[in-house]
Amino acid sequence: MISRLATAQSCAWHWPPSADLHILPFSTPAPSTCLPNYYRCSSGTCVMDTWVCDGYRDCADGSDEEACPSLANVTAASTPTQLGRCDRFEFECHQPKKCIPNWKRCDGHRDCQDGRDEANCPTHSTLTCMSREFQCEDGEACIVLSERCDGFLDCSDESDEKACSDELTVYKVQNLQWTADFSGDVTLTWMRPKKMPSASCVYNVYYRVVGESIWKTLETHSNKTNTVLKVLKPDTTYQVKVQVQCLSKAHNTNDFVTLRTPEGLPDAPRNLQLSLPREAEGVIVGHWAPPIHTHGLIREYIVEYSRSGSKMWASQRAASNFTEINNLLVNTLYTVRVAAVTSRGIGNWSDSKCITTIKGKVIPRPDIHIDSYGENYLSFTLTMESDIKVNGYAVSLFWAFDTHKQEKRTLNFRGSILSHKVGNLTAHTSYEISAWAKTDLGDSPLAFEHVMTRGVRPPAPSLKAKAINQTAVECTWTGPRNVVYGIFYATSFLDLYRNPKSLTTSLHNKTVIVSKDEQYLFLVRVVVPYQGPLSDYVVVKMIPDSRLPPRHLHVVHTGKTSVVIKWESPYDSPDQDLLYAIAVKDLIRKTDRSYKVKSRNSTVEYTLNKLEPGGKYHIIVQLGNMSKDASIKITTVSLSAPDALKIITENDHVLLFWKSLGLKEKHFNESRGYEIHMYDSAMNITAYLGNTTDNFFKISNLKMGHNYTFTVQARCLFGSQICGEPAILLYDELGSGADASAMQAARSTDVAAVVVPILFLILLSLGVGFAILYTKHRRLQSSFTAFANSHYSSRLGSAIFSSGDDLGEDDEDAPMITGFSDDVPMVIA
């Protein structure tokens, strides 16, 4: 044989003839196993499978060429060919004779008809896949199950897209992309999956903030390959994916895109303070705190100011949270406000503050004294230690329940000294009180105080919201009772927390009417007697007219193996056939079935067959274009109880007997059998005695003086989830004495119930027998009487037997004598 190493060297390098080449021996540790599609030599080294039995010694010990079929050293061959006509890059099949490429040798597929190409193959290393993974047929890779039959080739041998049935097919969108506009909306676009039936499938959008584990869902109610997201938080990184749902089957995907939403308008700056420098006239100094939620990078601040009595505002820019306003009139009252700026635009304005430009005049800040506080209130007093006249106070309360919003309540008062009690607060919540005085010289600097109310903070409500038609949203939630809830909704994230629409109710559910087909965000909270924590917001996509759910779905009749359901069309008087999809989910067996019905009627009735007695089902009805669904849960009628349950008492046991359930239940198979239970009232114990396929059951070890209740029913299935109705028998096994006499009397009654009918039948048979004997006796007696009264007729010349009533006077000529026989006259010649 020729060494591949030597051949490779001769092709790669040209050594000078005079050069002396000395190759020093070296050793490398052999791997314990080889990669897939590699052969392990006896020495432990690994070579490619295609190098095995190719006529070249690739292993140092030559083990890759051992036990190989003998091949002639030829250079060309054709297929089919004669033995020994394949070249060094081919393998020869014998029956029939043909040449195949060497790489098909030991590849796990029979390419030779006799399977010779897969004989004497080296052992491959095995790749173990997880339970939720699919192993490619070549053993080279494991893929997640959602990538099986998804229209994309994930295995190198394409085995993940072979033998794909409807149940295995997974529809995955392709080329998911996103763009954002200046308004903050994010537009998603994608390509429709291959072979997806667009008439019965829609898309659902899932999104979550990076770092969170729970996906939120936005139903598009559409099979269009684009949608607009208006509900995302500004300046936030999201993961977004689009999944396909066809009827009741959701096609999961792990493919998502990461996007960054555009910046939003920032909140208002906080705690604006104005002051006058001592060394300058006509100058106002202002400073403030940045907004709680900037919704992006603050590029600058806009400071506006206006002279008292003027309707014009002047403005200047500030790079930080500090500014000086110069060249103002002296002894003039000015009003100042400030707003932050992001790439989206100018945000909300802060509270306006006033100050008079009087040199050297300083207005002190007021004093805040907390008088008392409880779970839902606090009392405070405001005073000013100054000779400056105070006209009133402005007080703001700040608090926050989550990271989305800082809440605020502003109060205005008149007078120089103020004591006030603030109610409608929430227990165990931190409140910041900021106050400033209003004077003739302007507004004083801010004073601050912090209070934590007592008690335990109530939990936030848990909200669920869903669209029920094109203009109505049904909201339900959990939370405390005897309170008033506020429902807040808007079409964008910022509007939900800044300027939402709202309504109130004392119930735990409410149907909200909205104005148009939009995406809405909803949240709910307690508003009276306290301002409670907010629920998580829920996104609802309103249903277009063409995707309304069927109305008034209900059950008309429930049987053992069938159910009749009825519903009304989504809208009145359809002008064309509507295609309905009916999904039947078996809640016990965890299986699904789907049906289709076409109807133009306003009311549709449909019968579901082949159900199981005592089964539990979830029935979903929707239009075939994947509209919103209507659903109900039903339980079919159980198998009836066995008839004629009886008991017979033996010496040390009792026997239960009953009629076969198959006699009256055509859906019952005797192989299912029966199960027997016993209740001991004295011990208050219920016991399972066993099951049987016979119509009797033996019970031993009953205790004297105990009362028992026996039940027999069709054997329960699926962990007692499907059972038949039980037949019940009460049995009283008592002791001795009077109780024993009573038992004996009861047993005698049972015996009499059997013996009396038998005796009656015997007496009836005897009576009929006596009547027959009496009749025959009378006929025989008449015959003898006729013989005794016989006479000779001279006219007839014969003797006649008769009763004497028919004797003639002229009977000498009678020719015969008759008599004796009851049936046939006896003739004497």
C-alpha cells in the first residue's frame, strides 16, 4: 500500500536531491473517542470515515485497511461495472455491481442493494440529544423541536425537513425587521412562512424588556405581514418575536429581534427654586432637579420667563439644571418655568414660580411641621418666620408605587399660618411634602419633609382585559372589596401615565367602550378611600369587524357520546356562507380535534359525536379566518349504574351479583370491567375493594354488628376522572338475639319471595291435571251407562248401546252392535 502522508509530502514540497532529511519520531496523546464521521484506529488516532478501506493506509498501524473487500488497483470505472472496475475514490457494490462514491460508505444509509456499503463499519461516537431536541439522522447535530419542519434546513443532511406531516409542520415567519418613526411607533415587517394557509392563520406579537423573563402578547387579529406597535415604553430595549397561530395550534418560535424604542418626551423638571444674587440687580438665579423619567438623553433645558401683566414669554437655553436670567427690570415680578429637551422634543413644563427683582431682599422658605399621621392621612402646619407678608401657600405631595410614574397632588391655600389634614392616602407609603410661600415679593424657596404612613400597604389589583368586539373591552380584576376602583386607559404608554381616560366602579369588572379600532393600554387601581398601587398595564388590540366572535354559544343537549351546541353568527343576517372552525379539546386525554362548518344562517346548530361517556371537553368556536373565539366547557353523561344489584350471604363471606352493563349500555365494553367500593358506617371508612370483569364479586372479613354500603360501577379511567354512575346496596350484618331474629325474618322474606311463586306454579299444574282426569272419567262413565242400557233392535238386526234416550220401537232389523269406545264405535259383526 501507499502511505497518504508520503503522497501528500511529495505533492506539497520539492526537496533538493542532496538534502538529507531526518524525520524525528514524536508522539501525541490519542483521544479517547472520535468525532462523528471519524474512524478510530487501533492505535487510538482518528481519521475520516471516507479514508477507511480506500486503498491507502491512513492509520499508522494500517487498521483502517483491515477486513476490507479486495479491490483491483484500477483508475477508472463506470456504473454499473465489472468487479474491480471502481477507482480509488469509489466503493464497489456486488449485487448488482455498481460503483458508489467513497463518502457513501458507512454513512448510515444503504446505497448498495445488498447493504454491503454499511457492513463492517467502524463504531461512530454517539451524540445524545435532550428530550426537547431533534437529532439529525447523520448524528452530527441536535436542534430544538420548534426547528423541525419549520421550512428551514437546520440539519446538514436535511433530515429536519423530511416526512413532515400537518401535525409536525411548524410555521415560522422569516426576515423579521423593524423600523421606528419620530412619533415613537415601531413598525414590524416579516415574510409569510412557506405553505402557510393564510385563510386560517393569524400572527401574534410577543415582546418583553431585555432582562425580563415573561413575554407579553399583542394579538394582531390579522394575517397581514406587518403591524405597528404603539404600546412600548420610550428609550427602552425590547426583544420582539412574531408567532403564527392556526386555529387552536400555536407555532412556537425562539427567533426574536432586539430593538431600541425611540426617545420620548421627558417628564417635568422638579423642585424649581428661584433666588436673587446680593451683588447684582435685575438677575434671577434658578436651579432645579432633573425629571424622574427622562425617556431618553436630556440634550438641554428650556427656561421661560414672563413679566407680570405680560402675555409674552421669553426663553433661554440651559445646558444643566442651573441658569441665570439677566437684564431684567428691577422691582418687577417675574414668573419662571423650565422644561427638559430630548431628541423627541420639549417635555412637560415644571411648576411656575414667581419672584420680584429687589436687590438684597431674600424670601425665606417656610417651616413644615408634621402634627400627626396614620394609615390614610397626615396633618401638617406651615409657618413663615419673616416680616414679609404671606398671601398663601402651595403644597405638593409626591409618591411612587412603581418605576413608571411618580404621582403628585397639588394643594393651594390662603393665609399666613396654615394647618391642614390630607386624606385619601395609602398605608405604608413614603410621601414627600414640598411647600413654598406666596408673597408680594414672589414665591419663596421650597421646603421639604418626608413621612411614611402607618399600616400595611394593600396589594395591587391583578387585571385581565380582552376585546369582545370592535369597540368594547371587558376588564376583570381581583382586589379588596368595598372600595371604588378607577380604570385608566390610553393608546400609548406615555398617555397612560400622563393623560389617560378613566372611569370608576365599585365592582370587580367593567366593560369599557372605546371609540375606534386601536391598540389600548389598560390599568386599574383603588381611588377611594385611598390612592392604591397600580396594576400592571395590559395591552388590548381591538377586533376588526371581520373578526368578531360567534355570539351566545351554549349547549342544547348533552348525551353520553354526543353534544349538541348552538350559536349565533357574529353579526345579523350574513349575506354569504360563513366558515366556522370548531375545536374540541379533551381535557382528560389531552387531545384535540377540529371540525369545519359552513352556514349562512343567523343561528347555527352542530352535533359533536364520538365523545366519551363522563368525559370533560373544552369547545371553542370561531370563524375560519381566525376571529376571536367563543368557548364553553362541557361534561358528557356518565355510564349508568348496573341494574339488579343483589347480595347473597354465605357462612364466611357475601357475594354481590348484578346484571351486565353491556345489556343496556352499547358504549360499554365488558373488558373495561367494574370496580367495587364499600362504606363502613360504624368506622366511617370508605374502602376500594377491587375490580372485576365478571358480574359477581366475593367479599370476606365483614364484621358483625356493622352496617355496610356497597357500590358497583363501571371501572374508572385516567385516575378516576372518567367513572360510571354507581349502583348502591345497603347491607346490615347484625349480631345475635332479637337483632338476629330480625335478620332471620328478613332472610325468610327473601326466601319466601322465591318459594311462593314456585308453589303457586305447582298448585296450578295440579289443578289443571285434576280437571283433565275428571273430564276423562265422565266420558268413560257415560260409555258404561250406554252399555248397561243397550237393547236389540229387531228392525236393524243389531244390539245398540245407548243412554236410553234414543230407544226405538221398531229395531229388529239392526245389522250391528256399537259401544265401549269413547272416540271410535266398536263394531261387532
